[in-house]
Amino acid sequence: MLKILTPSVLQKISMKFEIENSVIASYKRLSYDAWYAFAEFVDNSTQAYFDYKKELDAEFAKTGEKLRISIEYDGANDYIVISDNSIGMNEKDLIREFKVGQPPENPNGRSKYGLGMKTAACWFGNNWTIKTKKLGESKSFEISINVNKIANHVGEVNLQPEVADSTPEEHYTVLTITDLNRKFVGRTLWKIKDFLSSIYRFDISEGIEIKWNGKALAWKGYQDELHITSDGIRFKKDFGFEVNGKEVSGWVGVLGKGHGSRRKAGFSIIQNKRVIQNGFKPTTVFGEQEDGGNDLINQRVVGELFLNKFSVSHTKDKIVWEDDEENELDKELGTYCKDAREMALTLRFKQDTNNILAKLKEEAVTVLNSEFQSSEISNYLKQVQPYPENIIATSYKKTYDRVEEENEPAMRVTIGTEGDLIHVLVYFSEKSEFDPYILTETTIKDNKLIVIINALHPHIQDMESAESLTNFIRHCVYDGVAEWKAIKLRGNIQPFTIKFLKDGLLRIPFEIESNKAV
């Protein structure tokens, strides 16, 4: 018989709340974007500077220096190095730094939860070493971390730093990460640099130097891109209000002729002069469609939102809304941004078609002339060795089958009439950026054309407007239609080698950009 104990006979039970060392291995699976993971290190460096600004500025005045933060990424040689000349750490600081989840002494700064450096470092790689020396003290420290060894260890982990004598004037921290869990190529490298420039726009504008692979990041801002009204001033409206007792301030503007784009539009959410999120699009301003539509508002309205008292996620890439905060903010912004919406919708720029075409032609010729004469394209043509046609065909056939099985066509249309009737199915694949940029399969017997576009390919990812994507899909479909017609008229052709070579050529612009970043 099952006996239920009443409260009077229940015994008190004592339990410990414990976290196993193995949890550290799970950090590599966190949902980070690379730029936000790198930002964790910049947050530590900049916040350490802000906390000791008086002391560091006095030291910098003696040497003519300023705060410098450097990020070196080398995927080929499997390392990341982040270094700074901020205040540095002593033994007490290091002990605190390695207590996972212990909030910093300054809870109102950029370092929030006592997780960032540890989680980001584990996300990037399995081995990392910290070398550091605090201003005004005589000892430097070096500690090495092997993530897998800690994860597999039972019980407490004792870290044994190497201690060395040093001069009081030295101050630095150098973090080296090896045995990387992930590599970055092509457009991702460009995005890391671009996003870091945006995230630390205020630091950069105020003279802090942040370098990516030896090149200082720069922030242009929007001031010179805003529309100039008939009064001769740029359209920019400041606002301020409260949501849930928390102060909200910011500005909204309208991008001028030649500056509007979906990538730029939207609000940047800012906390402690650090961007938390770009492209925030409240529905009362940008519409109900997720991330906005492709109308003039979603190309022209831009602004900044300062939300210093709001909660943020532990990866510091979005606001964690409490109660009805998001809806209240949305409602208020709809009121304050009404003029900007109307201007964005009604503003018409007189276009000089000939001048626009001439400018586009000049830009295109300049870019392509450099690309076509680059060492990257010469090396590609010299070194490329396509697989045998039957191997490429087999590989591509597996991709066809997988995409058809896992996806519904985004477009299903019939082209032509009677004897020239062709059934076209267009799919978008989002499996891997390394898949071919496009696959087409034509069958003469049932007059079918299948077009599979790799939405993750860097060439497609670079497109910023519906017009660009429309033209690309048009070319893809018409290439397939032409191939189908050529087979009907001329017999057998071998399209796979051509596609293999063209796929590589379409990656050249992004390889050039990556090499510039490096």
C-alpha cells in the first residue's frame, strides 16, 4: 500500500546545488554570432578602461598612447589573439575572472553576468592562454586553460598561473586561443569587421583604437547620409520618454538620395554606448512583416535607441523585454516616428537616368577591372582542377534529391507553349555555404527544369535588395531554359564542369575582400 507522508512526519533534507565541470564544454555550442563573441573581449577591455579611466589617462598622457585593442584572427594557422593596453589584472582580479557567473564589481557597465570572456573563449577554441599585468603592480601572470581537460575532470580544478617580476609601468592583457572550434571565411570575415565597427561606434568616434587584423576599424555614421530638407537641414528628430519606469531616448531620421537600403534601415539599440542590436524594426514604424518589408520606409527610416536600464541577454545581442515593455516601446515609437514615416513614403528624388547609369557603369568597371586582374583570379584559373564530370554529376544528383525531398519549391511556373512547353521549379537551399551557388537539372522527356539556388552562398548573401535577387533568379532560370533548349536543338552537352568553374569564379570577389581583411 502506497503511504503518503504528511508534513508533520517529513524529514528535512539538505541538498547542494552543484554544476559539473563538463558544462564548460557546452559553451562551444552557444548561439553566438561571431561578431558578438569577439565583442565580449572588447567589452572587457573597454570596461576595464572606463573603471580605471583616471589612472590610465594619466599614464597615457606620459607616453602619448591611448587605449588600443587588437584582434588577430588566422584561421589557416588556427589561432586568435586579443590584446589590449588597458589596466590589466592582478591575482585578485584573475581569481574573480575565473569564477563563472560571478557578476563584476561594477554591475552597470558592459560586463554584465561574469560569463562573457569564458563563454566566448570556449566558443572559439579549446585551448586558451591569458598573459596579463596590472598597472602599478610588480607581478605579471600567465594562465593556460584546456577546455576538454577541465570538462573531463572530476572535482575542483586548480589553476596554476606562472608568476614573473615586472615593472609597475607595464599594463596589458593578451588572450591567445588555439585549437579553434570554427573557422571564418568570405563574407563572414567582412561582416565581423563591419559589425564590430558598428557595435563600438562611440568608442571609435571618441578615439579608442580597435584593430581587426592590423587595420583600425572606422565608423562613418549617418549624419552625412540623412535627407536635407527644404530648410537646408538634415532630417533628424530627437525623442525621449519612459517605458515601465525606464528612460528611453534616441533619434529618428530619413536617409537621403542614394543612401537608403534595407541593411542600413532600422534602429540600433544602444546600451552604455555599445550597440546591442542593429536593424531593430518596431511594427508601428516599419510594418507587421518580420524584419520589415521592402518598401521605402524599410529602406529609408533609420535611428538610434538608447535603452540603458533595460535587461539584455547573456550574449548581449538583444534586449530581454519584461512585462509589456516591447509593446509599449513599439506604441511610443509609432507616435514619435510618424513624421519620418510620412517623409520616407512621400519623398521622391528626381533621377537623372543618364547620370545614374554613367555612375553605376563607372563603379562597375572600376570594381570588375580590379577583380578581373587580381592575383586571386589568376591563381584560381591556374590551380583549379575540376573533378571528373561523372563525379560532379553524382555529387550534384545527391543534392538535387536531398533538396527535393526536404523542401517545397518557392516557385512553380510553366513557360512556353505546345512543343516548347517547359515546367520550371525553383528551390532555395539553406544547407551549406559551400554547396554550389546554383544547380539546374533539365529533362527533355518530361520538359522539366529544376533550379536550386544556394541561399547561403556568399554571392547571394551579398545581395541587399529584392531587385538584385530578382535579376539573379532571372539569370538562373534563363540559363536553365537555354540549357534545356540547347539540348533539344544540339543534343548532349556537359554543363556540370561549366557550373563548377563558374561557382569558383563567383567566390573570387569575397576571397579578395577576405584577403583585404586579413
